Amino acid sequence: MARYTIWILFVAMFLLHHDFWYWDDTTLVLGFLPIGLAYHAGFSIAAGLLWLAAVKWAWPSELERWADEGDAS
């Protein structure tokens, strides 16, 4: 179930990556940061957290076993 959740979140983030709704917005966040840049900073943090979740809960354990077998020789 975790793998499907990660994939759904990945597709959602893929679609949200193209933030055409902020292209013409001149709003500043915290008084100095353009909202488009702030959005992408938050997006980058969310992408890192999604990758962390993917590695923690959806990483294929058979791949780890295969890699560990190669170290024995």
C-alpha cells in the first residue's frame, strides 16, 4: 500500500510542479521573496520529503538483499 501512496503523491507533485498560476503574480512572501520562488522552495522541500518517504517505506527490500549478496565475494 505504501508504494501506491508514494506513486500517487509523485504524480500529484509532477502535476503541481508546473505552477502556471504564479507566473504573473507579483506578491512577495515575507516582504522580499517572490511567491513563485517561495513556491518552488516549498516544492523542493516537499520533493525531498517524498523521496525520504519512498526510501523508508517503499524501497524494494529484494534490491537490498541482491546488493548485499554481491559484497560476499
